[in-house]
Amino acid sequence: MPRGDGRLSHELDPYRPGPQDACGVFGVWAPGEEVAKLTYFGLYALQHRGQEAAGIAVSDGTGVVVYKDLGLVAQVFDEPTLASLRGHLAIGHARYSTTGGSTWENAQPTIKATKLGTTLALAHNGNLVNSADLAARIRALGLDVDGSTSDTALVTTLLAATPDLSVEAAAMQVLPGVKGAFSFVFMDENTLYAARDRNGVRPLVLGRLERGWVVASEAAALDIVGASVVREVEPGELIAIDENGLRSSRFANPDPKGCLFEYVYLARPDATISGRNVYAARTEVGRQLAREHPVEADLVIPSPESGTPAAIGFAEESGIPYGMGLVKNAYVGRTFIQPSQTIRQLGIRLKLNPLRDVIRGKRIIVVDDSIVRGNTQRATVRMLREAGAIEVHVRISSPPVKWPCFYGIDFADRAELIANGLDNEGIRRAIGADSLGYVSLNGLIAATEQPANRLCRACFDGQYPIDLPAGDLIGKHVLESVGRRVDEAERGEQRDRSVDGPARAEDPATLERAGA
């Protein structure tokens, strides 16, 4: 089986996709169960949330080990590896990078020895906005993050470095100073922990097994391991699970601001967020889209697969037949073969192919979830026209994306967002459509059945619920930049100490132990 190289297929063709997913996290406390395999299957259900790296940490009560590598879950783990990860407690992570590049050192879970001699492993979904401040605090304490440039490693280091406190007590002390969006699952030798930021931007669900407990980014991961949903982890809540049962503490007062884009794209259609089924919300958005932007046409088709529920809703509301006009290659999500220039020029055809007999001679409405740069939609419209469509009308089941996300989604820079520089007519001309319609922000919010003041809508309206630092103190590579500045300053002062982490092992897949 080929090993991961940290490069996604969208980096190998010019038609880069829209938003890149948040991460997926999973944790299980279940004595007597094969917790590594449960975690593997949980991560498999969460693979859509991150495809760069995967990892699992396991404890048998005497120590914690982590196995991680770049690649998809099924590429990182095989049967012998999972069989070697024995214990009663595990956490797992499927990564898409939002702070720190796609390197092995930044794969998760992270692991550290604590001051009390125990071991801590941590996995993170979200993105912190005060990473530069946390990094400065770590440097002032004389600590290091083992070569990582992720915000996850910062939190792990601070939790492990708190003297004379248990992991649970350290979390109650450290987490109030962690700013941004985070859903953490972490563990020591005997206890599973889960924590969610006070705004609850990213989802986190608690489930019950017959002989244990599970936490995961989405309920689909609970379903696949046979766990029943208990409830969501509350904003500002810390949960601890061990042989004494489940304990809940509050480290911050809740101020819910759940991510609106989870309903649009990030979550699986079978997810339920704040009591609202995502598929039902997306279908209702399609109905609303048909009411707001009607057009005469012969066929409604989705942009597979994220546009499917909205396209169904649009067809139901408009009375225009629904059909399948584009076929998606299910195996194009990742490739390890560098395509030639000729193949790259085919662009979107690597991913989608038109059903010419269905499209030819028809007025087509194509429904997609979002437009970020516009490249994909431009290529889709061109492909549909080449397949014989006489009209192509584009309908989008979210408002124009005008602002970047700093809370766990890797959007384009603001300068690259097509809606930031063009109005609706300008975008229509840019993608070559006969008409273009976006659902309104109010229409999208209504479909979620959530109060507007409990949702983060920043990518649509620029109103960020969590204060952001100055421009050069935030961003995907902020910690690499901070590290370079520190390194340059230290070299200028001729200090004889290194800011680099430990060298990477020859084998890219590494079994880690704290202190190793």
C-alpha cells in the first residue's frame, strides 16, 4: 500500500476545489473492546473532514503510544498495525491542516510526558486565533514542541507542563486561555477527555457503548461503532471519562456560535447539529433557493455530491425534473501519481464527467454548495455546454463567500475569493453561466432552524464572533513565521541553541512514546 505524501489531488490539478474541510476527532473509553479498531472505523466515517494525515493513540493503563502518518486512514493503518495497538482507551484524528503545514511532524495526535510522569496525547478539530501568544508563552517557559508548527502541539505542551496538577486540573487552568475554535479529545493512561470552546464553533458529540463511551466530531462515527447518541458536548464544557464514570466541568461560560458552513458543506448529510438534521437543512435550502431564484428550465442536476440535497429540494419546489447530469469519479480524492501537463489541462474531468444523452438539447440548472474562486464552476459550465446544454443556470445553496475563515476551514485568501471582487453579474460572466443565483443569508439561516445569534456566519458577513489578532499573527503558517523570526533573532545574537525539533525518523510512519 502506498504511503501518503501530504499532497492532495487538488494540488495536482489547476481546478482547485472550494473550502477544505475541518479535521475529524474520535475518542473511546471501552475496557474489553478493541479500541484501536473502533477508532479506525470512527475515523473512517470522519474521513471527509480531513485527508492529509491520520493517527491513533492507545493506552493499556501503563503507557500511551501514538501511531500516525501522512495519508488517508486506510493508507496509514493496516490489520497488523491495529492489532499491535492494544488497550482500553484510544483517541484518533483525521487531519486537514489549518495551522501548520502538511508535514509528518504536524500529524496528530500529539504526545507529551507530563511533569507528573504520566503521558498526554491530544487531537484537535478547529483553529486557534492566539497561537502566536501561546507560542511566546511556551518559549518563555523554556519548553519546546518537538518540531511541530501546529496549534495542537502548543496546547499539548502547555497541558503537559503544568506542574503538580493532574491532566484534568491542568485543563481547567489552561483551556480558559486558549482562544479560537476547538473541539479537543485527549487522554492520559487512564482517562478520556473531551473539551469544546465556549462558542461551540466546531461540533463534538458524546455517545454510549454497551461497555463504554465515545466522543466524535459527528454522529456518523458513533453509528459505525454501534454507539448511541447521548448529547452534544456543550460549549465551554470539559468531560472526563474513566473507571469512575463520566464527570463534567465548565471552564468557560457558553456563548454558542456554531459554524453555519457545517450545514452547507462540512458535515455529512446524515449528521445532526443542534437538533437539526443536515440533510433536511440542505434540502430546505434548495427549496428556498428555488423560491428566491426561479428560472424556466428542463432539468435540475447537482454538482456531485455536495450539491445533491439542495438540488433535490430545488426540483421539489420548482416542479422541474431532477436528474443526474454529472458523474463523479469516486476515487479521485487523492492520488500519488503526478499527472502530466496534458492530464492537468483536463482539470475537472479528472473528477466529473457529463452524461451527454441526458444533457444534450436541454436547459440545465446545476446546483452547487458554494463558489470560492470560481474555477470549478467555470469548468463545469463549459463542460455542460460542450455536452450539448443549450442553457446553463447556476444556483448556489449558500450566500457569496466574501471572507476567510479563521476557525478551522481552509478557505482561499480574501484576495482569491471571487465574491470579494465581483458582484453577482460579474461572477455570472466570469463563470460563463446564463444566470446565477445564491440563496440569501436569511434563507440559509432559516433552513438550519437555529437562531441567527447562535451561528457563526463570518465567511458570509465578515462578523467574526471571536476577536482576531493583527494580520501577521494569524494564518495557516503563522507558527512557521514566528519560528523563523525567533531563529533569525537568535542567530543575530549568536546564541548557541537550536529552535528546531528532533529529526524525523527514516520510517515515515512512526510509533511514538512520550519522551522518546
